[in-house]
Amino acid sequence: MPTLRTIFPAVFAAVLLLAPAVSARQRGDERNVFRSYYTPEYLAFRARIMAEFSGVKAGKFSEFVKPSRKDTAKNGDLKVMALTFDACGGRHSGYNAALIDYLRREQIPATLFVSGIWLEKNKSTFAELAKDPLFEIENHGLMHRLCSTEGRTMFKVHATRNLSDVIDEMELGARRISGLSGRRPLFFRSATAYTDELSLKVAKRLGMEVVSYDILSGDASKASAKTMEKNILKGARHGAVVIMHFNHPEWHEKEALEMAVPELRKRGFSFARLEDFTIQ
Ligand SMILES: [Zn+2]
């Protein structure tokens, strides 16, 4: 059976756009912004988690490392998909207001993965999204680093150096979100979706589940709306997680969804947030 990788090689190559290069100086500035999070309480907590996982191997490194799960929509409907949108941050900390307006107009529930660095530049927008029950806010990492406990990377993307950094990405990202919204995230997506098996275990220990995707929309490779529509319709099945972005107003997610959603609805699909699925 052909895999997504064989179907969309060019799209995969372009995934590097998910996590644009950030200068060392900019990273230093970002660390300064977050310095206040490294409290004695947090450092002790992190040390405990590190001790618990001492000697555990990193395991497989892939964008499809994920827990085996079977999703059933809580309402019993068996044709439900999850539209997920990332806000990566760094140089790309924009906001696709037209896309969010469209989701609201059509009453399409969606899951928004937000990084700490995007949030820092979009606080009022974040507050507005977090209080809208149509949206579920989830964790895209404190500084949008690819989470590898061995310091591995893909597409030359800025990555964590070790387990300690992975815990920072996950736990401090979650604390940043819950500190502003009052709700602690349940899901975590690593930058580029690549991660390793140890990171999965750490996320679980921290009360979060790592989520990758089933359908690559193609937005990060600047696909046309038509191509994105095709990708979404081709992969449509119950429980499928579609990955898109909402930090690039110049991309074509809204136009693609304007074409794909009526067709999916015609086929009997509805949409739900990730937290609306029962994981078995
Ligand atoms: Zn991202």
C-alpha cells in the first residue's frame, strides 16, 4: 500500500517550512522572555522527571511515532475528522484571521496547536481564541523546537539538545498556555511532527499525548488550494487528523476548506476537536 511518503515526496521535503530557521540571537531573546519560568519549583520538577527516565533509550525517531489508538467520536458518529492548525512562531508569527472567521462562520470545531513564541507575539488573539468553545488550544512547544531526546533534527530545523530541553518544550509550553487560558493542554505536537519514542513517554508522564497527523494538507509547501483540497479529500476517513497552519495569512487553507468542507459534508463527515474523541 502506498504511504503518504510515496504519494507526496515533494510535500514532505517542504515540511522544513513548518519550522523556519531562527537566528541564534533571536533564540537567545526568546530564552530571556521565558527566563521567569525556570523557578526552583520547576527545576526540581524537571530533575525528578529526568531521574525517572534515566537510562531509557530514545527509541525510534520519526514523524509517525505515536501511540496506537482507536478514535471513536463521543457522539458515536463514525465519520468524524479532526482539523488541526499549528501556529509555529519565530519569524512566522502571523495570524490568518480570514481562516478563523471562516471556521466560526461554518461552525467547524478545530484544534489549534500554539507555540510559546507565537503566543508571546499574539496575546490578545490567543485570549480571544482560548475563550471560544469552538476551538481547543493545544501545545506546540515553548520555543517550537523539534523534540528529540538525542538532539536529532530533520530539515535542519532547530531541535532540542536532550531530555531536559524536551521537558522544557512540553511542560513549559503547557504552563504558558494554562497560565493564560486556565486550561492545561491535553495534546502536544513537536515542531515538524518528528519526535522519538522516549519523548512520547515523557509527554504521557506530563499528562499529554503526542499527536502527529494522518493527512498532510500541503499548506507548508505552499500548495495551491486545489492541491490541498485534493489531499484532504483523498485522505478522508473516520478519525483522520489533518495538519494545517493558521500563522500564515498568505497560505491557502481557507480557500481549500471552502472547497473540501461542502464535499466532506456531502459524504457524511463532520468535524470535532481532538478532545472530543474517545481514545481506546
Ligand atoms: Zn510548527
